[in-house]
Amino acid sequence: MATAAGIKLHQQQNCTSNDLRYTQWLNMSSLGIKRAVPAIALFFVAPLVAEFLLGDLPIKLLGALVVLAPMYGGGALLIRELVRRTGRGWPSIFVLAFAYAVFEEAFTTQTLFNPNYLHLNLHLLQPAYIPSLGIGAWWTIFVLTLHTVWSISTSIALVEALVPERATTPWLGGIGLTATGILFVLGSVASTAMEIKQDHYVASTPQFVVSAIVCIVAIIAAFRLPSTASVRTAAWVPSPWLVGAGALLAGSVFLMIPNGWGWLAVLIYVLLDLAVIGAVFIFSHRKGWDGRHRLALAAGAALTYAWHAFIQKPAVGSGGIGFRIGNAIFAASLILLLVVAARRTAYESSARATLESAA
């Protein structure tokens, strides 16, 4: 009897121990999923901004996210995680976003070199064509700016604004980062294979080599940038509303320049890009610049895509009421995201300012 009672007690203790371990595992799993939510959000926000908010693809093709999310979302997430893990900031994100842009347009879609992309007769390379390089200066600057500013940088800024208290910390562990890298590679390979199968175009070896060199140099430069913010100066900083309006204006001008202007359009693009980069660099090194201003920049850029989508000639189909309904849904979703992000960012900025004042 004593032996039987001891065995029963031992079994009960084992069950209790197993239940405790199971509960701990559930809690850890729940915490891990919760911590990864921003990463999952960015994984899907990036392709939605890059293709759907822009107006290239209709809402009925949301299934294309199966291929687009691993490439766009995987790329944006990898860039964001690597930069945050190494303690670097937005200059590094921006430079890596440029490297991504070159990678996608030179290797995946090859639009930088293809004279008749997907046989659509878009004549992308004709404006400001450079025969020695086999590229169109207008299209090169235009599409690289789209991916650098909108597809990657804007997407990262929007999602970070939703979790401002974790905006500068990693969202993924080692396993998550590895999985993201694998998804990015698979997505890029799948997209490239689909493009080549449909178009049957392959750029020349020198074009690939030069593009690879540009990507490598950009990546090295991104991680050579300072890992810590410099000392900020006390000077005037525009309000977030003014910053957002400026970003909206600059983005709208950029998208409205006719490609028929050729080299004049290229000149305007270069001046506009340099002006925005210069202004952000100057103001971001002043006291008073915070998450609200970064969100304002992203909001202005994203809203540019949202309104321009209604006059954008879609890459697939000819538009129509169904397409415009999709544009409206994406625009409304963006506005809702901005409202939530603005509230969270304002609260975080206020709390941080209070702590700094107390210190």
C-alpha cells in the first residue's frame, strides 16, 4: 500500500512538473510571437506599399504576396534587423535600401537594362539613354529612388512608428533572422525565374558585374557609417506637420515629372533627391527631431503613393472601377495606420521628453 501510494504521488508530481513546463513553454512561445509581430507586419507592409499602394497591382492580385512578400518584405526586414543589431541608424538603412534597389532592378527584374521589359513597349530606357552603359538615366534614377525611399525606407519607418518603444531594437532572434534570409533568397530566385520565363531576357555579363560591384560597395559603406548618433545642436526644427507636407510635396513633384523631359527630368530628380537628403540630414542632427518627424517623412511619402495611385497607369490590367475601389481601400488602410502610429509615437516622444527633462 505504501509503495502504491508513493508511486501515485510520484506520478502526480511528474504531471504537475510537466504541466508547469508546458505552461512555461506556452508563455515563452506567446511572448516570442508577440515580439515578432512588428517583423511580420513589415514582411507584408513592404510589398503592399511597393506594388499595391503605388497602384501597379490591383487588389484582386493580393495572392501575388506569396512571391512579393519574401522578396520585398524579406529584404526590408533583413535590412532593418541587421542595422538595428549593429547599433546603426537611418543612414545605414537608406544606403542598404539603395543596394536592395540595385539588386532587384539589375538582377531580379533586369529593368535597368531590358529595352522592352515584359514586351510591354514601355520604352523605359529611351529617355536620357546612355549607350555605353546600356541604361536610361531617367529610368535608373526614377526606379532606384522608388525602391530606396518608398519600398524599403518608408515601409520600415511606418512599422517602427507603430512600436516606437522598440523602434531601435531587434525584433527577431537568430532563428527568425535566418528564416527571413532564406525566404528572401527563395523569393528573389522565384521572382527572377518567373521574369526570365516570361520575358526571355538576360542582361550582359559586364552589366551584372558592375551592378554587383555597386551593391557590394553600398553594403560596405552602410556598415562603415557611424554606429552612434552624433551630438545634436540646438537650432530650429520644423514641426512634424511641416515635415510631412514637405515630404508630400517633394514626392508628388518626383512622381509628376514627365519622362519625356529626358535629361531635364534627370537633373530635377538629382536636385530633388539631394535637397531632401540634405534637409533631413541637417534637421535630424538638431535637438527636437524625434520619432514624430520620422513618421511625418514616411507619412508624406506614403500619402504621395496613395493619391497618385488614382491616376497611375497600372502595370497589370487597364484600371476601371474595381481597380479604383482597391486604391481607395489601400489609401484608407494607410490613413488608419498613420492615425494609430501618430498616437503611439506622440505618446512615446512625450514620455521620452519628460524623462530627459527630469534627468
